[in-house]
Amino acid sequence: MRLETVAVVPGMVGRMVLQLRSICRFEHSGGWIRALLEEVENERMHLMTMVELVKSKCGTIENVRASAIALDYWILPKDVITVIRANEAHHHDVNHFASDIHFQGKELREAPGPLDYR
């Protein structure tokens, strides 16, 4: 759960850098500002869901029914942990996609930002 408290930082910092660059240089981000903002919101929802599930217990987490906040946000069936785990795998893919673009010496705006992946 501690990881979820800092997981928003890379997306928020990246989004702010792109936002400032877009404003100062009048450059379009290619959809990356929106994509990174969605990443930040999604990580916040992971934290809020886990806080509601765990409620300050230590040790193992039993398999519990999805909370109302999780059902509403992810339009879930019933197993919230499975959905969060799949969602984290998607964050991994988005972050590596952005890293690959940077490694190739390109700007993020040269590649379309991922959209609608909640």
C-alpha cells in the first residue's frame, strides 16, 4: 500500500513537465498530458480502494468483496485485487512504451499517447 502513495509521483511530474512545455513552447503533447493525468487518477483510486479494503490491518489480506468505490470506478465484477493487478500491468506497459520512445531519441509528442485504458 505504501507503493500506491508514491506511485502518482512519476505521472504527475511528467504531466507537469509536458504541460509547462506545451504552454511555454506552444507545442502539442500528442495526447500524453491527458494519458499521464489518467495514470495519476488511476493510481489514486488504487490507493483509495486499498485503504478501504485493508483498514489498517497487518499481515495477509483475505479475499474480500469489492467495495462500492471500486465497483463504481472500475465497473467491476467482484474481485478487486485481480482488477488492480491487471491495471498495474497496464501501467507497466504505458511506462515502458514512454521509456522506449525516449530511448529512441524521440519526443513523446511524436508518438500518440495511450487513451482510454481505465
